[in-house]
Amino acid sequence: WDMGSGEPVCALLTDGSIDLHSALFDEGVDVFPAGDGVLTWGHNAWATVLNASTCKMSCHLRHASVVTVASVFPDGRRVVTGGWDRRAVIWNASSCELLREMHHPRHVTGVVVLHGGRTLATSSHAAWTLLWDVASGDRLQRLMEPPGYRMKRTIGLVGFPDGNRLVTFNEAGAVVWNLSSPDRPLLLGSLPEWTTQGVAVSSSGGAVALCGAGRVFVWDSATGAFLGM
């Protein structure tokens, strides 16, 4: 869509090389920083890089199973995907060459690019979040979920605009991590009667919103104070 006029620019059409039925069940989309490309992914074994003006497919980034998450790097030259094959993979966005792959004990549920593209955070259905060095592919750190986080698995994560914080979440609530002091996580909204279905961070980074059970809950991301529903 054109952001100025609200008019459609182009539509995804199959050229016969993929199953259109599968393509139409894509679950996520990310836009390249320059606005010239689109990354989609979903219930198939690949993510797709598209030209934003023509919707023509540049290439497929293939996994061995369903691709659950993906994101474009701030430089627009790389993308990262994660899936049920327990891999997070960094790709060259132009050539679609595989650059790095990071293996996980369970399927990957979240990917966030941090520190301007130098660090990658990933989550899986386990009670921790992993930090990786993008240049080498080495694991840097494991962020263990704090006591009181009742559901012992992480189902997703979202980055903050400052590139130095992230929020991890599961069915019971969310945790804010400052990577400058990862030993002091901030627990948000660990409530038994509702299920977290999604998380968003405000553009200023000052608030975190959790949605679940038909409601949206908002917290101060610095203090953990409940702001409203």
C-alpha cells in the first residue's frame, strides 16, 4: 500500500513456482528501511523477499519446516528468519545467500535485531532468551526468565527503539530486559486469569502494552508501574 494515498501499489500473484494457497497464509510481514522491499513469512517452509513496487519475488529463504518469525536488519542488507526446524538464519537480502545459522533446542518463536545490527536475540519454547554475535554467529549470553514467571517458556519477543532493550513474553505476562544490566529484569503483568496474545512497545519506548482476553494492559517500561487497561 502507498502510505500517502492509502492506495494499493501491487498484489502478490503466483508465477507457478510456489503454491498460492500456502502463500496466502503468510502470518507476518516486515518492510525494508528504504521502503523498497517487503519480507513475508508464514505457514510454509520459506520466507519471501518481494520488490515493494512490483510485488515480484526476489527469492525464497528456505527452512526445513514452518517459518514462524522473521525480521529485516536496520541496514536493509540482511534479514533473519526462524522456524520449526529449530534454526535462526541470517541471510543476504539481495543474493539470498545463507550467512549464519544458530541452532536451538526447540522451535524458534522470536527474533529481534539489537545494537544496530551487531546483536541478535532469539527465543524458543524454553525458559530463556539467547543473545548472539551477528558477525561470528557465537552465542553471547542466555537470559533466564526470573522467578515468578509461571509459564516456563518464551513465546515471543519485541525490541525497543533504543536497540538496547527487549521484552520477552509468554501466556502469563512479559519481562523487560535492559542489556546493560541483564541481571535485573523487570517483570510485567504476571496475572493468572488472562492469556497474553501479543505485545507492543510504544514509539518512545516508555510503555509496553500486552493484549489478551479481549483487553489491552499498559505498563511503564522503566518502573513496571501499571498505567491502565
